Amino acid sequence: MLRATFLAVGIYFFIILPAFAQSEAYLDASKPLDERVSDLISRMTLEEKAQQMLMSTPAIPRLDIPEYDWWNESLHGVARSGVATIFPQAIGLGATFDEDLLLRISTAISDEARAMYNAASDQGYRRRYSGLTFWTPNVNIFRDPRWGRGQETYGEDPYLTSRLGVAFVNGLQGDHPKYLKTAACAKHFAVHSGPEKLRHEFDAVASAKDMRETYFPAFKTLVTEADVEAVMCAYNATNGEPCCSSNFLLQEVLRGEWNFDGHILSDCWALVDLYSENGHQKVGSPEEAAALAVKRGVNLNCGDTYQHLANAVEQGLLDEATVDQALATLLKTRFRLGLFDPQEANPYNDISVEVINSPEHRTLAREAAQKSVVMLKNDGVLPLKNDMSKYYVLGPTAANIDALLGNYYGVNPEMVTFMEGIAGAIAPGSQLQYEPAFLLDRDNINPIDWTTGDAKGSDVTFVVMGITSLLEGEEGASIASPYYGDRLDYDLPKNQIDYLRKLRQDNDKPIVAIVTAGCPINLAEVHELADAVLLAWYPGQEGGNAVADIIFGKTSPSGRLPLTFPKSLDQLPAYEDYAMQGRTYRYMAEEPLYPFGFGLSYTSFSYSTPEFTTPRIKKGESLEVSATVTNTGAYEAEEVVQLYISDLESEVQVPLYSLKAFRRVKLSPGASESLRFSISPEMMQIVNDAGESIIEKGDFKVYIGGSTPHPRNQTLGATMPVEAVFTVR
């Protein structure tokens, strides 16, 4: 009898159960996606459906569904999940003006993400930050330097943000015809850039023109061109409607106009703001908030509001069919990731842990950091020889890992600080000394100072200064910020400037300032006191090596500013004002400290006068423009060629000029390259006050060069772009 029982059990597990599993349509990888999703939902209870729409989904053992946590981050490397390659912070990636580089970086990140997921899954680990759904990139516009999270963006320009965002999404999601490598997410939709303290209740008021011209384009491009899998709605309200319950944003624009077919998720606990007394108070209860968000299209809740979905259905606030529809859209992402398919069906399951922090990825991180550094000043000091008698490294961020990381970062056992990078680059026989010298944001407690005197005996002094994410970042994360992560004081900490003044006094030896930050800062006095100024951003794990490569001439600096540095906050509108008038290079009439697109090189470049295929076209036609760029200096270097267009005869207010194309060109001394750009009708479009894209007749000016046409560039030592005019009849 016992033997017969074991035989029956064996037959069940080895014959009957597999046959049963194969009959489950949702487990059959050969069936259409919609059929599989529908079959799975039909087997769930209402409570189970609601739980699967929360960020931390529980397992459903009877359906062979493991737990899954949707929340993961990869802003500039896989974050919060263990050892990973750490690339420059997003604002530094913006400074590279390099689409190909961002594609290679995000491909490396998705390789590491898959490898980490595969390893964790093999061990049964399914914690938060172990999944394949990454809530990046942040394609909000860095419209105001006070915003602490601006470091997460690619800068202030909608076109640059669009192009880099597309490249990043493509690398994350891969190019397999069936499977997503990982799922990317465009955030935070929309019109979101501070203040951090008010983000749970703030109403960002923006005109139709500003939304269509500035705040929407990157999101639209990621949806329509990159097919981004997810979009995150923002905490704040826009024009009176909380973003996560906005019919205009989520239904009319995102789903309707742009035909977005991925899933929408709330920012974390943003749905609580719909009913909280400290939030928007749109509704009166969590059940009402859950029902409203689902009706408006929010498929996934980062937070816990959707635990009230079943009650909302029972109370008649929405029907179960609406829940089913929202869940179906969400589940498609998990199916596209291959999470319900056999292991061998998905090639991304074969990516091994050998790719994590591999030598190739470290080399890529170094290249990215090199290309991100912006040289703001050089009085002939750089590049330096690496065999001088004595070097002195000073400053609170010289040996500080925080200065490499920014926010939303991973960890790495081989971080290279600025002090370590410089130390590794100097020749034997040369001396190098290091002292922190001064604190990050307050006066030294001990008044005795040996360092400024010692510096006079050095051949060159490096002062590594600036800020870290202790002082700028997200609400709650920047623990030394008195403004919830925002930077309401535009100046560097006073003690840093005081120290630099003291260091400069009676000291004729070169001083090189290396500045770390993720935002514009008033560097006017640093520019005056130092002989050379390098803006390093938060350059990632290879930041120290990359800066040393530039200092000692292994590579020429080629980064360009992806945002405007005003001279003071007095030049800008109020922080809470979301109108673009007076903001960014496109609408700021006052002279900045450093213009958008600015950055110096060790060499010089010249451009020929632009030539059009035809100087006159009809409305709706395209034309091409060409120019030749020549390296007229003594160093091999990369030039960031930038093309801007101005509408000279518009009947509505238009930008002073707008970036429409960019390209990196590497040239040896004396070498030239002919460049050709296509100018499409879309590049001639302007947005009128009704938010409509139109093309006007009249003259358009094209600028081509290594900077914007702002005269401040020439004052700072950059070459002004060449220009030419074409006409639309």
C-alpha cells in the first residue's frame, strides 16, 4: 500500500503537474502576450490583484508567482544593490554631450543589473533594489539652480535632455525583439523641479507654451521614440491638478496624444498626498485616492494606498473591471522582462556576474568622467608635468568618497578619490602632500593653520572644494542642508572662500581649483583667485583618475556646461515661479557667469562659414548645412560641436536661440573634418501661446561652434560660433 501511494504521488508530480502547468496559458511562452496576461488575471482574487499593484508584491504560491519588488534605481549605475560600476552623476553625463557614450554606459548598467538579478534570484533573494524595473532616467528640466535634485537631470535644455534620455533608455531596455533587458522609467511627469520642501503640496503653474516647449519634449521623445516602459507621475500638482490624478497629463497627453502603452507609477507615497492634510487634499480617504488614481491611469503604487483598492471596489468607487485593465498594463512589463518564462528562453538570463565592475566597465567609467569635466579657466597653468618637485593637495573633498557619488549611487571597493588619482599619476621622486585643510561648510574649530604657509613651498597646489550631497539633494537625504536638500544660498560655503583668499595671499605659485557640485554655484571669486578651475561634478568611481588624466595632459578637457551659471540669484525669477521667461540660456537676457555650452580645451578650433544646400526653402521643407572644423592648436582633443537656431522674425516670443544638434569630433593638431547637419521642419518649429507647434515664414539664423553665441563665451576664452541665415518662404 505504501509503495502504491508513493507511486501515485510520483505520477502526480512528474506527469500530471507538468501537464497542468502547460495548460496554464500565462505560463506558455508561445502564446500571445495579451492572452497570457488575461489568463493570469482571471485566476486572481480582487485582493491579490490589488496587492500586485503595490511596489512590493507578495508571492502567490498557488499560481507559482514569486514575490517581486518594483523599486530599483540606476541613475548613474545600479544603485542601492551592492557592488556596481559607478559612473558620473547624471548632470556630469549631461556635460559630455555624447549620445553614444550614454548608450554604452546604460548598456553596461543593464548588463550589471541583469547579472545582479540573476545571482540574487539563484539564491532566492527578492529584496527591494534587486529587481529589473529601474526608475530612471530623470528627464525633468533643471530650470533653477536652487533645486537640490537638479544633479539627477541632464541639465536645462529640452533637446539635450531628450537625446541623452533616449540613449540611456535604449541601453537599459536592450534591443531584443521579445524581451526587455531591464525596464526604464521617465520621471517625474510633469513640470517638476522644486521646491523640495513643498513638493507634496506645491502647485507648479505653467503656461501651455512653456509646457509644450520646455517641460514636455523630453518625456514625449522618450515615449514616442525610445518606447520607454514606464512613466512616473510627480508629487506636485500642475495647474491645479495633482500630477498623479491629472486627467490632462496622464490621459489626454500621455495616453491620448503620445499613445503611451507602458505602465504609469506614482512617485513614492505621492498618492497619500491626494488625501493627506499636509498634501493636496484632493479627496478625503485612501479608498478615494486609490480609486481616483486607478481611473486616471496609475497602474503601480509606490507606497501603500493601493492596499485599499479592494475596499474601494466594495464601496462602489470603481469597478473590478477597471482594476483588471490597470493590472493588465502593469503585468505586461513583467512578462516582457521574461519573469514568467523558462530560464533558457531569455538570453539575458545568461549574463554572469563577471560583468559587474569589470575592467571594461571601469575603463568606460574613466572615459565618462574625463568627458564630463568642464575646464572653466586656465591661465596657461594646465596641463602640468608629472615630475615636478612638490605637489600639495588640499580640501575637504580631496579624499572624500561623497564627492564622487552624488545621490542615487551604488558602492564600489575601488573608488579613486582626487587625492588618490593625483598620487597615482606623479612620477617617482616627486613629493606629494595632502591635508583636508578646511571643513566642508563651517569654520575650523582649531585656529592654527599650517597649510597656507606650506603651500608656498609647493610647485603647485590643488584645492579640491565645493559641495557634496550632504548639502544638496532630495528631501530628507541631504542631512547637512537646512533647506530640505535645496540650495537657497547660491554661494560656496563662506569658510571655503575665506580659505582660498588666505591661500592666495602672498603666494605666486599656481593654484588649481577642482570643484565638486551637482548644480550651478557662484564661482566668481574662485575664478578670480585660482589660476585654473576644473568643474568635476560628482564624477563616479574613476573621478580621481580622470581629473589626474586632464591635469597631467593625458587627455584634453572636453566637457561643456549643460546649464547656465548665473552671476547671482538676483538675475533669476522667484524659485516658485515656473514661467520660463528669464530662465536658462534660452530666455535669460542678463549676462551669466558661465553660459550654457561653455567649456575650455587645451587646444583651439576654428570653423568655416556655414553653407546651405539652398538658402531659401518653402514651409515644411528641409535643408542641409555644412561647415568644416579644424584643430588649430597643439593638442589632440575632442570638440563638442553645437548647432543653434534662432527665429529672427517671430510674431510670438521665442527663445533667443535653441540647441538643435550636437556632435563630438576628435581631431589631431592641424586636422579638419567636414560636418553636415540636416535641418528638418521640426527644428524650425516654434510654440505659440496656445501651445501649438508652428513654422513661420521669415529668416532663421544658424550658429555652429563649440559654444553658444553668447558674447560671454569670448570673454571667458572660448571661440564664438560661426553663423549664417536661411529663409523660409
